[in-house]
Amino acid sequence: MKKNEDFILTEEVSKITGYGTHSIRLFANEGLLKVIENRPVHRCGFT
């Protein structure tokens, strides 16, 4: 289940940042996804 959540998060980050999912996966090694995950993100009706 965690892997699926990470995939969905990667897709969201891709839409927000405009980076490709492959690049984001590389950034994830630097902890970027963790940083973004901890920030409040406003997207399509969700807060």
C-alpha cells in the first residue's frame, strides 16, 4: 500500500512542479518528496 501512495504522491508532485515522474523519483533520493509531503498543498478542491 505504501508503494501505491508514493506513486500517487509522485504523480501529484509531477503535476504541481511540471517535472517528469522519473526526475521526481531521482529527487526522492534527496528527500524532496518528504519535504513536499510535509508542506500544505492546495490542489483541485483538496486542501
